[in-house]
Amino acid sequence: MNQTRFKLSRLAVSLSLITGAGVLAPVYAQDVTTENSSEEIEVIQVSGIRGSLVKSMDVKRSSVGVVDAISAEDIGKFPDTNLAESLQRITGVSIDRSNGEGSRVTVRGFGPEFNLVMLNGRQMPASSLEATTASSSRSFDFANLASEGVAGVEVYKTGRASIATGGLGSTINILTTKPLNAPGMKATFGVKGVMDQSTDEGSNITPELSGLYSNTFNDDKFGVAISGSYQKRDSGNKQANTGGWRTFPGNVNGFDWDGGNADWGGLIPDGENAYQNYPDADSIYSVPQSLGFAFHEVERTRTNGQLVLQYKPVEALTTTLDYTYSKNEVSDRYNDVSAWFNFGPSTGIWSDGPVAAPIVYSEALTAPGDLAMGAGQFSTMNENKSLGFNAKWDVNDNLKLELDYHDSSAQSRPDSPFGSNNTIGTATFVRSVTTARFDSDLPTLAITYPDGFTGLNAEDVRITGSSFRNSQMRSDIEQLQIRGSYVFDTGLLSSIDFGVASSETRNRSAFSNVQQDNWGGLGAAGDIDPSVFQLDQLADNFDASSGSDMLKEFFRWDFNTIRQIANDTYGDLGSVGDCGTSFCASSIPNVDRPTTEEQQAAYVQFNFAGEIGERPYGLTAGVRYEKTDVTSSALVPVYSGIAWTANNEFSLIETGEFAYTNLTGSYTNALPNIDFNIEVVDDVILRASVSKTLARPSYADIQGGQTLNSLVRIDGGDGARGNPDLDPFESTNLDLSAEWYYGEGSYVAAGYFRKKAENFIGRTTVEEQTFNLPHPAQGPRYAEAVAAVGSDATAIRNYIRTNYPETVDENGFILGVEGDPAATFDIVIPVNQDDAKLDGWEFAVQHLFGESGFGVIANATLVDGDFNYDNYSLGQQFALLGMSDTYNVVGFYDKDGLQARIAYNWRDKFLASTVNAQGLQNPIYVESYGQWDASASYDVTEQLTFFIEAINLTNESTRSHERNSLQLVNYTETGRRFNIGARYTF
């Protein structure tokens, strides 16, 4: 198969820059512009895996700066079933997975929060939900988008003046089909059956349907393209998890050998020889909060659609109106079983220090403890909408102008009356001794029954605590961009690109929780019909083997059944949800964060082209100037005063109401970029790029609200608030690369990158007289009392009560009144505090073995930086999340209608969080993970193709831990997935 290398005029180069597409080589034959119109060019259509790789390579070769891309193999046929899973094949890109699917991306060590996602050059809003709090994330979830309607994806790794800001690590541009780019009628329809081996209760096979139609009319002046997909997947996952670990110094301060516990969670020995290899004074050690196992069944329904209308009334003007829609509905139901440790007398076997962890940890209880068996059932929905209009006008042969407008939204919300994440607990009190063993991937939980018990009895099960959480998030972006380019006929300066943009981003995240902490049990044993509980064997649910002493059995039960019983029997427990009882969610938030960011931008970019010693070069220099204004609010409690409640105790008085407080901030940024490339010998290109990029702080850090701790000291109190005046994260980037394009579709590349990042966020304390609350132990009354009776607190309070009874409430508490100075509070706020450096190497090779049909792709990224977490330190630390090495190997065959591909993706261990499930300063690491995927297709005719796809062929599991690999956080099995289907192209 031959493929022509197209020559691009300065006009084509300039236009591709100002539109933000970055694709200098054409995807469709009719886009070609040659420097000499009389030059005869042979255009040969390329398709399949080989054609996709050729197109992607041309993007990389022809781009300014460092850009990688993925192109659809054919219309409606993207390489993977999920965009994130395709992106992970790109050098320097790694992904996070959710329920076995790719969801968020990390690029060159910078996590999802630091990467901007665009759709056809437009900044896209993002929304997400957290399980137990309001979301503050800016990261885009690629699981919302099906791949069938995508024509290509570009990853910009260097800064570009013409691109909207927000991508510190990268900017990712998703491209969709436009009918006038490929005149004529084109259509495809696909049907697929999904078989997921991870589900125990779902359908054995679920459907996926997709279709795309594109056509042009009236001599190709009018075009329409419509695409849609419907995908249903039933899946499951099995998990083992701990509720977080508590970490202590390994010395006598951790416990007292006489049985006194210095810190809750510190070790108390159960006898003089309780611990083997106990950590010495130079070590630290950790103790697990709990150990549990959960079994999830998930139903996911994803619906995508796009309509594109194009009209070209005259040759010089092209207008486009498009609407994109996606909806991802996820329903999760689960059962779990767990045991919580009470941190009483214990025994254990410990690993070596200096960061020690228990190999075996065991506690004996003086009274029977609970074996907890919980369940949840909830549904969520992510919905994305984007309406856009674009007009491109060729004013004359030199001047081109473009107007682009879009209004886009992303919303995440519950799709169930019970909330976005909920749980009900049950328990039977049968634990006498609890032992956990952590020296295998799947830990072992063993319990010893008290005397008189031989197993679990359904009549003994009682309902315990519950939590019904309601999390919502919505983000809207309205953006107007005007771009232009002026092309010069002669001279080294080939063109000037320029533009202005205005955008407004409105984000709101809210959260409420109706929780009952009745973990000791409600009612009495026997209150619940025992027939609702089904006995199950724990170890039989996992593929991994467990210890022989693993807990043998637990009860499963239906969430809706138990919820109704709890609602009818114990409904009036205090706090209530929308249903009027304690067993549903509330739509009234207690956390609510509205934020508005208004941005104005202008840019100019100069493009030079010439020769140095007869070798062609390109030089681009530009700068983008942006101004951002932030207005942020938050819902906070309303305080009416301070009460002196005891000699040394003062408490805030809350009205029971909530109100919004507002804060503002602003910042300006100048972001230059310089890109230089030269073809030093035929087909060998050297590149150098220097750029500055930025990303914005999380919505939690810039929230406008301020909350106070309810207890106040005599000298003031404590609290926390957000800081909308934070500067954005900034990175100064250097990129150097060498690329050798030695054959059709074949190249080898090596690159070095360095990022010097600034303005990472830490915490500091400021003094503020917030809310102007008078302090009852400061002011003239207090001074008068001290002068009269001395410094004894009891005498002072009695004096004020006697002489100023009007300032004392019915409880005898002395209230702050007008004339008392306002209390001073130590307010913790986020501030720009940390700088860090990161550098790395990227290596890539793509080789087609002549006309044999075989080919291989391999790439690797090695990243290093001064962001590393010190596992031996117990204090708060700054560290970059997501930084890790990655590599990919893909082998394929594409000839005579048969296509086959096998791919392996590997990601090294990376830091996912610096705070654990208990809110403690403990790191969470995701362990290294590698996955095999494969696909094959056969073209029965030119129109009809049958295919099969396999994901996670070797049934890999994921695992995370805290400071030591023995400190399990989560172990998850997701199983294999197979897709079988057919595609018909018209």
C-alpha cells in the first residue's frame, strides 16, 4: 500500500495552527493544498490499522511542538472501545481505571487535574461525584464518551499560544466527523455483544449499537453528519479493603507495657510476648482500622449522539452548527462483610523497619464484637451537552478569519431517590478473637466465635448504622473565540496568527448526608425475618486464593428489603431525608460551593520558515495573555455569638441556619512559547520547544466559605476557609526531541522533557476576627471582674452572673455582648507554597514490516522529580500525585482484509493520595499494573466486517497500599471482557 507525503503550503500550515487542530498533514484527500497547483499528486486511500498509524505519524511529523495523535482506522472505527484506553497507547500517557474501564489520564507525571480536554478545539466542562464528600475535581472522565463517533484524538505536550489554558501536563483535543471534510455519502452501522466474566448476577451478553451517517448535497455546499451509540454493560468486581491505617513511632510512646494506651490505635500488648519483631525506636509502624470484603454488581448504560450541519454558501465561507450529547448511567449494588479493630490488647508479627507493618495482627475482645455485613444500592448519572457554532471566512488570499462559539455543560447527579452513595449496616455479635493476615495479595480475615457459638445465625442479625449521601456537581462553560491568520507572500515570516477569546465557567458542587451512627445495633435480635438473609461462602467469591483460616461465611441480603424494614421499624431516628425518615437522602445540601471564573484572553503567534545550510526549518514564537476573575461562594453555618459554658470552655452559638459567604480573586498570566524544528538530514527532524503552561486550583481550594470549630479558647478559636485569590499552577517547560521517519508508517523517536512547576498549594494560618463575634472573656465586664475578684475563673464567672444577669442565658452561660472585643480566630487557608521540578525521557518506535502486513509499536516514558513522598515522615507533605513510568508494546497484522492486534500496557507504582480513608496524613500508592488486550477483525466484503475484542486477557487485579506494601488499602478483581460484533459500511 502506497501513501503520498503531501507538501503543505504556508497557508495550510498557518490555518492549521489558528484553528487549534494541530494537524498539518491532511486526514482526507480533499484537504490537500500544494505549493505548486500544477504538481501532479497521486492520492491513494489508506485504511485499517496501517492507515490509522500512517495518519497519526503524519500528525506527529508535521506538527509544531510535540504532538501525538490517534486516528480512527476507518469511519466509525476507533482503535479501542474507550478513549482513555486508546490514549494510554500514546507515549507519556497513563490512565486510571474505574470498574475495569479507563476513566482519567495522567500525562508525563501530571495527574487528571492538570490536563485540559477539548472537543474540536473547545474547552469542555467536567463534572464528577465523590462517595463521601462534595467533588472538587476538574478532571474529565473519558468513560462518558463512546469511541465510535470519534475521528481522532490529539495530545499537545507543549504549550501553544492559540490554545485555551488549563493543561499543565497536556491539552487533549477530541476530533469528530465533519461532512464537508469528506464529501459524498458515508455511513456505518455496528452491533456488538459484550460478555463480561466479572458479573455473577448480570446478563451473560449485553448489547452495544452504533451508527454514523454523513452526506453532502447541493454540489457539496451543504452537509449533514449524525452519529449515535447505545452501550449497555453488566459487570462486577470483588474487593478486599482496609479502612485506613494509623501510624505511630516505634518506641515506648506508642504503648505502655503496663497496659496504658498513649495514643488511640497505638499497640497494647496482650501479654509480655505479644509481638514478634516489634518495631524499634528508630522505626515507625502502622495498625489497620478494619479489614473487609465487598462484592459489587454494576450496570452501566452509555448513550452518545452528535449532529453536525455544515453550509458553504460561497467558496470563501464555511459555517458549522453542531450538538454533542452524552449520558452515562451507572447503577451499583453491593454486599460486604468486615471487622473493625478496637485497638485493645493485641498480638502480632511485624515486618522489618524502618517502615514496619503487621504480617499478622490479632485482637481479643472481652465481650463479643460485631461482624458487620452491609449493603448498598444506588445509581448516578453523568450528562454532557455541547452546542456550538463555527464560521470560517477566507477574506482574501492572505487573510483568514474564524469565529467559534459554544455553550457546554456537564452534570453529575444521583439517579436514585436513595442518593448518590449509600449504605445500611447489619451485624451479628460473634467476634471473640479477630485476626488479619496481610502477607498475600488477598489478605485473610479470621474470627474465633465466643463459647456457645458454632457459626452465624440469621436470627441474631440486627440493623446498625446507615448513611444516605447526596452528591451533585454541574459545570457550564460559555466560550467565544475569534481567530485569524495573515499569510505573507514572501520573506522568512510566513504568517501571523492572532486571536481573542472570552469564556465563563460556572461550577457548583453540593453534598448532603443523612447518617445514623447506630453501630451498636437497633432493636433486638429477632426483629428481622431471618428469611431475608442468604448465607454465602467468602473465599469462593475470589479468583485469588486465601488462607485456610479465612472467614468461612457471611450473610448477603437485598438492600431495598432491609431499607424498607428499617424505614418502617426505626424511621424516626432524628435527621431525616426527603422521604420523611432517616433512610433516604436529602436534597438540602450542607456543603454547597458555587464558583464563577471569567477569562479574557488574547494571543499572537509568528511563524517563520526558511533554510539553514539548505536544510528546512520552522520557527514559531507566540505569547498568550489571560486575565481570570474568580467569584466563589460557599454555604456555611450562621453563628450568633459565643457562650462561656465552663471555666475554660467557650462554644459558638449556631442559629441552625446556613448562609452563603462570598470571596473574590483574580490573576493575570503571560504564557510565551517558542518552537523550533529542523530537518537536519532527509527524514530526520530535531525539535526544541520552550513554553509556559498553567492549570487551575481545585474548587475546594478556591471555595468562598469559612467554617469555624465549635469550641473556642479564651484567646480565640480555629477555623478554615478557601482562597479564591490563589494563583494557578504554572510550569515552565523545555522539550528536546529527535525523530527519524525512515519508511512508510515507520519512525523512531527520542525526547527529553523538563518541567519546573510553581504555585503548588499548601496551608498556612492567618488571624481574622471573622463574623465579628464578641468574646465574653474579653472586654470591660471581664476586666471589671478580674479587678474585683482576681484571676480565678469560677469567681470571675460568678461576679459577671451577679452584676450582669442580662448577659446570662437560661443555662447559666455567659454570652458575648456588644462592647466585648470580637474574637480572633486562627484560620487555616490554602496558599501557593511549593515549587518542584520534574524531568523525563520518552522513547517510541513504530515499524511496518514492508508489505507483510505485520507491524509493531513500542514506547516508554521514564519520569523523575523532586516530588517524592517520604514514607518515614509522619507530618504533612507535598507530593505530586500520579507520577510513574509507563511502557506499551503493540503487535499487529493488517493485510487482505484480516486485522489483528495484541497490546500490553504497563504502569509503574504511583502515589494516588497523601491522605487515607481516616483523613490521616498517610500516603496511598497504586501498585504497578500491566494488562493484555487483543482484537481481530475480518472483512467478509468491502462493506461487512466481523470482529472480536478481548480486554484484560490474563485476568489481572489491581492493588493499593499505604507506607508499606503489607498495608493493604484495596485489592480489586475485575475479570475479563469479550466483545463480538459486526460492522457494515455503506
